[in-house]
Amino acid sequence: MIPRKAAPGPGDPGEVQNGTRRTVRIATVSHTLDSDVAERLRYFAFRERISESAVIEFALRALFTDPDDAALGRRLRDAGAALRRRT
């Protein structure tokens, strides 16, 4: 089982506490996206002057507010999510 990070709140990486910014730990990941989603992401990030990574992280944090992984998995599969294989 993958360890679960606590929900966003006080102590999040990058948060300023007592006048000092905490060290931000990041991981680089690479995933495939449908071309229409990728294009929308690029357009939105450019127009709003926000990094694509920040948009993706925000969306994933919002998705993972549901603590029930089984229910979240069902919702994703019901919406058509499945394993993807690179060809």
C-alpha cells in the first residue's frame, strides 16, 4: 500500500511559518493525457500564468480529498478510467 499524505493544511510544503518558508520537496512524474486535455491544460496554464504542474497538483489534491480509495476507484472506472498501455 502506498503511504497517504495528510490532507492539505498547516505544514504543507512551501508554507510560510514564523516568517520562514519551509523546504519544498518535489517529485518528477510523467503520464500520458488525452490530447484535448493536454491542450486545455497548456492553454489554461499559459493564459492564467500558472505552471502546468501547479494545475495538475491542484487537481490531484482536490481529487484525493476523498479518503475512500475504493469509492474513488469506482468513480474513476465509472467515468471510463482504465489502465493505459504504451504502444
